[in-house]
Amino acid sequence: MSKVRLLILFISMASLLFLALGLIKPWMMLWWEDVQNRRKVIKVYGTVAITFYLIYWILGFI
């Protein structure tokens, strides 16, 4: 279970890195979208980062 928890932490940290990169250059992180802007970057990568961090935190109690 600790390896799954570690993987979830890495996914959360990677999405935070992608969020930071996307705030600088949104087209790098949202290349598949028709319109790339910072709001979409925050929605996509911010949601992923928060969700996976909450899962990591919840798995710490199990």
C-alpha cells in the first residue's frame, strides 16, 4: 500500500509542476485544446493535484 501511496504523491507533485509550467506558457500543457488559457490550466491540473493529494492524505489514515 505504501508504493501506491507514493505513486499518488508523485502524480500530485507532477501535476503541480505542470500547473506551474502551464501558468507560464498555457499552450505547452494544453496543446490538445482549441483555446489555451491559464484558467483552463488551473481547472485541469489544479483539480488533479488537489484530488490526488487528498487521496494521498486519506490513504495515510488507512
